[in-house]
Amino acid sequence: MEADSQASSISAARRIGALVLLAGVFFIDGYDINSMALAVPRLQEPLGLAPEQFGWVLSAILIGLGAGSALLAPLGDRLGRRPLIVFGCLVAGCAALGTAAADGLAEFFVWRLFTGLGLGACLPNCSALTAELAPAGKRASLMVLVSAGISGGALIAGTSAPELVTIGGWHALFVAPGLFAIALALALWWVLPSGLPEALAAPQAKPAGPSAPPPAAKVPQLELLRSPWLFPFAIFAIVLTFNSANLYLLSQWMPTILPHAGFTLDQAARVSGLTQGAGIVFGLLVSWLLDRWRPGATMVGAYVLVTAALLAMGLAVITGPAGWTVLLLVAMGGVSGGAMAIPALTAFLFPSRLLSSAIGMGVLVARVGAIVAPLIGGEMLKAGATAGQVLLAAAVPAAVCALICLALPAALAVRKRVEQPDRPHPLTAACA
């Protein structure tokens, strides 16, 4: 495999160091996404800006992430991973420092947009490089372990905010990650392996005959939109989109709906925090099964479990804070873990030369779910929906993910058919 040859070309110590630094990039992502939300309540007195004015500012990083993932990240498939990762990290760090100097809504929006663009450029390449550096039997596990830095960053952002604000005011919420990102970019340039993905640096001889795959597109994103990669990309993007819809629907509205279901405000906050840890555990478990069992059955089983937990709450099969806490850890743990595990599927679905393109384009499509689902939740609450009804609505995208994942075995067979063209496609053989 392409990734195996790249992974074996560097020392074990350097490979471990690279993976640790890549986890640091995901840490910045988790920290930065939460830093603006933590700063908003602290800006009214010094700047005269009310929290309700920050709707577009809070969305700016999501817009930037989508644009950076789709337009910039795929360049890593042609120029190499290291330049895009280092460039994106530097842009995100400088934009964080710019945010610390902002004093108006327009400035906040622009700097947060650039923060998202930088993170969008580097994160898909971080996932792709992790897959390329990991041993064949541990790719999914290491991809999830590295991406767990997002949850770690979100956790540290919340717990360190009071101390940082005491030291340097709200500005410190952006200065700290900005300086960290710039220092991390320098370390990444020193440690990460240079060169192009293996498939571009040393192309394999392509099989001749009618079964040979079509020539690679000059723009990698376009190759994902034609045979043979369109089908696996569609499966990946649809699952990622519906999972993102659930992730943002539940994470943004959980602290609001739980007090209406018998939780105190403190209990709701604690449960919301515990789901971050549950997501890491769930993601590592799913990734372990992806590496050692059947990816299709693993993902279907995970989403069936999430759907069942949400239905049990939405239909009042189980009531009360104690029972709901357990079910929420299962449901949100599954959704958060899925957000980490789904990108790991790309290591099974696509060759190395398309990894960052596939992840980047998938993230762009998933932005639709991330933006629309919270708006739907807000409209439901305005219309008087109960907590149970919101959770019942969340069961729908979870069930869709389970159904779509039934097609994963066929999507996985596409890559095997391309790499081993003499073997008949399983669907063709079944119809013969």
C-alpha cells in the first residue's frame, strides 16, 4: 500500500513525534472553535457589543473551515502535506492574534473567517498524513486518537478560560492559542516528512486493458466526482453530513433543553462536558473495530445504538435525569465519536493521493448539516417543542447514517476493484 511505504521511510521516533504534533493541530481546532463562544459574554462591557450580535461571527469559523477544506486542503495531494499543514497552522495562529486585537463585529468576522480558512487548509492534510504514517492495521485507531485532540482542546479551553481572562482579559483567549499555533507550525516544519504523497511521487504502473482506471484528474476534487470514486465519496459525505447535523444540533441545544427535562443548570453543564469524554471513548472503540473487524457492520451497529438511545428518550421509554444521563452519554458519545471515526474511513475508501481531497470535500458538504441543524432546533424550540421532541428529531439523522452505512461494503469494494482490476466486482459476480 502507498501509505505503508511512506510510513516505513522515516524513523519510529520521528513518526511518533509527527503524530503528536498533528494531534496538537487538532487541539488548536477544538480550542479555537470554543474560544469565541467563551469570549462573547465578556465583550459587552469593554466593547459595547451584545452577545446576540455575534451570530455571524460565531458562524465565520465554520464558513472558513468549509472553504479552506474544499479549496485549499486538496492542494496537499499535489504539493505535499507538510506545506499545507504548516501554512494553515501559521494562518490560524496569526488570525487568532488578529482576533485579539479586534474591536468591532466586522473585524471579528474577518479574523475568524481566516482562522477557519487556515484550519480548513491543514486539518484534512493532518488526517491524511496520519493515515499515511500509521501501520496498516492501526490506521483508523491512530486517526481517531490524533483527532481526539479536538475534544482535548475544547476541554482545556473551558477549564483554562477563567485563569487566562484574569491574566490578560478576553484578549488572552486568542493570544494563547495564537502563539501556540505559530510555535507548533515551526515544530511541524522541522519534524513532518517532506515530499508528495507516495502515489504522486512514484506512480504505480497502471494496468492496461478495459479494466484500467481512468486517468487522474488535474484537480483532485474532480476525480472524486466521477467513476470510480463518486460512489464511495457519496457514501462518506452523506454519513459525515448527517452526523455533523446531529453533532451541532445536540451540542448547541443540549444545555438549553435539559433544564426542561428535570436537570438543573449545573447538571446540564456537567452532562454536556461528560459527553466530550464519552466521544473519545466511543471514537477509540469504533476505530479499534474498524481496524480489526468489518467497517460496515461496525458503523451500522454504532448508529443503531445511537438511534435507539435517542428514541428511548424521545418516546419517554426512559425518563428522569439519571436514565437520560446514561442515554445521552451513549447518544452524544456515539455522535462525537462518529465525527472522529468517519474521516478514518477515508483510509479504507481512497488511495493516498486523494485522502486530503476526500476529507476536505466531505467537510465542505458536511458544513450544510452543521449550519442547518441548529437552525432547525431553534425553530422547534420557538414553536414550543419539548426536550423529548428535539431528541426524537435527532434520531432521524442517526437512523439515516445507519441506513447509508449498509452500503459501506460495496463502497469499500470499489478501491479493491481499482487496485486489483482482475478481480470481479462483488455486485457483478452476484448478478452473473
